[in-house]
Amino acid sequence: MWFARSGKGFGRRPSARVVPPNGMSAWLTAGAAAAIAFLATFILAIGLAAGHVADRWSEELSRSVTIRLPVPAGEAETEMARILQVLRTTAGVARARAIPPDELEAYLEPWLGDQTLPEGIIDLPAMIEVIETPAGLDPVGLEKRLQAELPGTVVDDHARWRRPLVQMAARLRLIAALAVALTAAAGALMVAFSAMAALSANDEVIHVLRLIGAEDGYIARAFVGRQSLRALAGALIGNLLAIAALLWLPTEMPGETLIAGLALRPTDWLLLLLVPLFLTMIAWLATRLAVRRHLKEHV
């Protein structure tokens, strides 16, 4: 036939002449793609935001050092002045400040509630907050120097607090990536099943096309192309709905919370906008494999 070898001529006709433009399979494909894109976009955004929050906490802890004096807060003016004087001449210290007793009590509110503690119930130690320079400082050497001035002084470089946050950030990103991959795989399977349903519903059309010389490659391209366009349309709708939902979230919230503005960066929004293309590529591959297998089994 005049298009049997390569599909030329026949291949230039719209694929809608082979694949019905509407019907249950079309709605199933678009609806599944929309739902999967919505979930994938939202999961990816939450994962990116959580990772940024953990990174920010880790960065803040990595640049700060806490010094605990072996005297109660409010009774250490002399010792505090002496330690602050040492810190002013220590390399790697950007600034240092004494933490007021009322601020120390505020740190206990999440556990003790918003109430005034009776005097003498808890002896809070005198504390100094040190912010490092970009070059950093040697916490071990600093502790030895401070203990020479005031025995019992302890330097906490927050390493044991920072390490879990770094691990959490990495694991949150990994979990988000795995969740998006699993969601995309589920969407690809649904689109592939929809394509096979469309093929089964059009077995007579495929039989006629084969009789007039159409090759399986052309038939596969027609079905895969139409299914991919349906998946792309649905994915774009789901993606835009997810982004609208993210923008609808409140941006002013008390304290440092995960969803306070979501802390998304411009590159994050770009990644979210690429979700429909990623899902369409997965759907195209899954549909192509399913269609070729179906045609091979129904020779």
C-alpha cells in the first residue's frame, strides 16, 4: 500500500482519525493525570519547603555557640563581664551577648506554660550567645581558654543539634523524591491502562487499518500521541490547581513553622512548573510500551 512502509501520507493525517477524541478513556486519562499532577506538585512543594526549613535551622545553629557559666543567671555580672571581654579578643567571634534571665525563662514556656516561675524554684545558669564569623572558631580551644578564666564554663557548639537537622533535610528531600516517583508511576499505569482500554475498544478499527496496509508503528504512534496529549492537558490542570492551593495557604503565621510562606525559592517554583512535563514523559513511555505489547499480542 502507499503508506505501508513508513506511514507517509497516512501519517500526516490527524491521529484523531484513528483514536476517538472523546469518550470514557479520554476522561479517564485526563482525570488521572490531573489528580496525579496535583498530588505530585503538592508533595514536591512540601518536601522542598521542609528541606529549606531544616537547612535554615541547621545554618543558624552552625553559626552560633552557647556558653554556659557555672553561676546562676542574674548573679554573674562580674563573671559575665570577664568572659565577654575574653570573647571580644577571640578570633572567629563576630559578636557575643549575655542572654537575659527573662529570655531564658521564655525558652521553658513550651514545657512549663506561660507562667511566672517563683524565685528560687529553678536556678537558670548564666548563658552567653556567640555568633561566629564566616571563618568560624575552634570550640575546643575556646572552652579551654574560658575554663582558664572561669572553671566549669561549658561551650556548646550545637553540633549534636545540627547533625539530626542535616540528616532530616536530606531524608525529607529523598522521601519527597520517592513520593513523586511513586505518584508518577501510579499515574503512568493508569494512563497505560486507559490506552489499552482505548485499543480494545477500537480493535475493529485497528483490524481495518492493518488490512489497508497500516503498520503497527503508525497505529502505535497515533494512540501514544493522543494519550500523551490527554495526559499533558490533565497534568497542566492538576499542576495549576496545586500551585493555586499553595498560593492560597496563609503566609503570616507565628513562629518558625513549615507552611509559613512555604519558604519556596524561585527555582522551586520552576521545578513545580516542570511537573506536568515530567509526568507526560512518564505517561508517554508507559503508554508506548503498553500499546506496542497490545499490538504484538493481537496480530
